[in-house]
Amino acid sequence: MRHLELNGELARDIALAFDASPNPYMLLTPELRYAGMNQAYLDVLGRRREDLIGKAIFEVYDGGGEDDAARANAERLRESLQRVIETGERDHLALIHYPIELVDADGTRRIEDRWWSATHAPVRNQAGEVVYILQHTQDVTEVERLRRRVAGAEDQASVGELLSGNILARAEHVQEDNRRLQSERNRLLDIFLQAPGFIAVLTGPDHVFQMHNRAYADLVGRDDLDGKPLRVALPEIPDQGFLNLLDEVRGSGEPFQGRAVPVQLARSRSGGLETVYLDFIYQPLRDMDGSVAGVFVQGHDVTDAVLADRRQRLMIDELNHRVKNTLATVQSIAMQTARSHAQPERFAESFQARLLALSHTHDLLTRSHWEGADLHEVLEHETEAHGRTRVLLNGPHVALKPSAALSLGMVFHELATNAAKYGALSAPDGRVTVDWSLDEDGRMRVVWREGGGPPASPPERRGFGSRLIERSVRHDLGGNITMDYGEEGLTAVMIFPVNSGRN
């Protein structure tokens, strides 16, 4: 009847019929306040309409007293009304105790026990929202009194037959079962809503959201999903093939499982798409006749695990690359050192020193998880064995890439070793000053200047150390180096791009 366009005359006729009904009716708002009632209801209560309109029902109905049984009665009524609001479905109370006040012919007022059977029905607006609850009650006091007499009668069988198998008792059992099922439903709903994984229930060919939990709302970045088709609720999803998957599950009745599937979601207000990775399953939901009515969606966000696995694989690949490069460097150092030293003991000494230089720089890079090293730290590591007062370092903090740090570590090791054998560090008063600076084009200028030692002279032959220095600066760093052998000692000037070399 709510679909009819009521004119004034029809509405008046319906109101008159409602008021003339001999059965008690009353109308409640979702806030459980009286919105209307018919005359039969007022007669039962002995109240006036103006005393009830707008008043909360539980200000009028206290369950029949102040004891535990009365409070239980009131709570059962509240639960029934609440179920209508939450589910939008009818709810029945087979039996509820509600004593009423009666006035005898002589004006004496007395309370009489009464029992009622009630049906609560939702009244919806055009949008399908529950706007009122209609209560229809029937007085079953005589039946209840008879049932109580039966409970104390000696001939239980014959009275039981008279009552057709105790219909009222059966109704009470049904009511108790409904209450138990409702309690179980509420527990399951709590579990559903609080589950750590994301969950949703989609029904119909358009995959309309019926339910979803908090984790699902957090995943997609929105909560206004229920009642909307998937295509409308999550417009970024259809073009990614998930609607086709859901259609296949509905059509085949077979579940679908995805592992680390990339999904693009518009999770932020800006509308930009963010890629997440999901483990999920689409499970078909069946009707009583076995046909697929919907799809149960359940899964977990595994984005962090997927990205961590990718980082780990990248680190392993990078480690393999660096190990191969290091082994190639060690092999080259061994071969070139062997060519320069015919005596085994001298070879072992030089080879070990160069490996230690390489190891020192590796230690620095390990501390920073191979993100790079500071130039000042590289110089300190390669020259600290000669005393900090004899090697003076002056320059700004400069972050070097791992490859550049390794190359410069070997260069400074060779320069320091030569200075200790032949140059300034071989004399008691000799000193080495290392200055470096950055120009506006991002090029590094490093000056190694020796003083206080013997005069420097070019080597008679180019050994491995000289070749290593020149190769490291020119090839590995992409720069150039000049070596000035003067009366005060060696001066080496290196210029190279500070961001040169591979990571």
C-alpha cells in the first residue's frame, strides 16, 4: 500500500479503518517513540492518545513490574523491535506478559495480569528505509491461563489433546529458537566485522555489496559500499578484469583463488591509483535450491611482503654482482702484484696490504648497507696506520657511491704505501696534506701533496701501483690525474665527477 499515491480522501478512509479495528495497533518511530495508535490500543491501556504521542514506549511499558522477570519482558520487547529496525523484516513475540490497570463499575482500580502475542512489522518509505514499526497484538490471556492449569492437571494427556498438542508451547519454543539464532547471528556478525582479513559479500549478477568489514573499507579507502554494485562502488575495478572473474565464479559455481595479484585502487581523495598486492579467494554462495546467489570475497593485503621479497631479490642480485666484481678485483690485484714481485715474501706482503685496503672500504660500505661512504672516512681508513698527525685531511663532507668509494680506497692505499716507502712518510718530519673541494659542475678536485721528505722522482718503470692509480681515476671514476714529482715531494691532482661509477 505504501506504493500507492494516496489522496486526501483515501488517506482519511485508511486512518478511519485503522482506528476502527478491534485489534490493538500502535506505530513507533525508529527511536521507539509513539507515532500513532488506534482506539483499541488506547482502550486496552486505558490511556489517552495525547498522553502517548511522542513518548518513549519504555516510559509506558516497564515489563509488568520492577523484578527480574519484568525487566526480562521489557528486554525481549526491545530486542524484537530492534531486530525489525536492523533487518527490515517482521519479528514475532509468541508470548509477552503485560498487566493492565482496570477500573471496576464501582470505580475501584486494580491490576490484572494479561498475556499477549505480538507481531512487529516494518513500514518503509519510497527509498525502502524503515520509518515506522507497526505493532499488532492479540490478547492470549485465556490460552495462557488454560496452559497454566494444564501444567497442574493430573490428566495431562487428555488436556494436551484438547489443546491440540499445546500450540502455545510450540510457539514459545519457536520464539526461543529465534532468539538463540539471533544471538548466534550477532556473534557471527561481530566475528565478520572484526576479522583481520578483508571480507565482503556480493550478490546478484551486478555483484551488489550486501556486507563488508572494516578491513575491506580500509583496503579500498571508502566505507559507503553496501547496497551498491561493484561497478559503481569501485569504478576503478572493472577494467582490471575482476568483474569477469566474479562472473565466472557465478557461472561455474567454482571458487577462484589469487596469489599476490596486483590491484590498482583509488584509495586517496586525490583520486590517484595506488597499486596493492592481494591474496584472495572468490567463493560462490548458494541458495536453498543450490543455485549461485552471490560471491563471498575474503583475503589479505600482502603488499608489504611482496615489496620486501622484491627488495630481497634485488639485494641478492646486487650482492652477486658485487661479489663477482670483488673477485675480479682480487684476481687482478693478485696477477699484477705477482708480476711486480719475483720474491714470494714480497708478493705476499704487498698482496695482503692491498686486500686489507679493499677490506677497509668494504667495512665502511657495510655500515651504510652499501648505500655509499664519506670521502673523509675513506681517507682516514687508508691513512690512519701512518698517524693522524702526519696525514692532514681538509675538505667538506662528500657522499661517494659504493664503486667510487672502492676505487678511491685503492688509490689512497697506493699513494700512502708509496709515501711510506719512498716519499714524505719515509722521513721522520715528513707530512702529507690532502685537500679536496667541489666545483659548481659537481666535479671533485682532490690534491695529494707530500712535504718534508726526500725529493720525488718519476719511477724507472710503471709498476702495478701506478697502473692501478691511473686506471682507477681514468676508467672507474671517469676523471684524470696528474703526478708532479718535485723537490718537496709528490703532488697528485685528481679531478673527476663526484657521482661517477656504478652503485
